[in-house]
Amino acid sequence: MLNTTPNLADPFAMLIAPEQVMSAIERSDRLARLQRRVYRPLDRPWIPVRGSAADFDSEIDVEMDVPDLSDEA
């Protein structure tokens, strides 16, 4: 027999019955008591940027060539 009421603890319940999941979230006392904070990590860079990607690429390009150590030489 197929159960028509999805279990809300089912990880696929949001795909099967999103309205029921959202209503359960809205009624949840535990979720209502959570402290909410908005983090915006991309608003301001914390690590100072030195140079650019082009500078890094040029540094890599001028590095010494690695000698060929194959047996064919």
C-alpha cells in the first residue's frame, strides 16, 4: 500500500510535498527560537589583495625550466 502522506523527515519530502514541508517549517517552535544572523563574507575582503592574477602568471612563466630527465636523451 502506497503511503500518500510523506514523512517530513524524509530527505526527499521537499521534492514530493513542498507545501507540507514549508508549513511544518513555519509551525516549528524549535526553528522559531533559533538566533538568526546574516553573514555577508563577500561584502568586504578581509585578506588584502597584492598584485593580480597576471602578475602571478608572469612569475610562474619566468621560473626556471625543469630539465628533461627521461631515459630517451
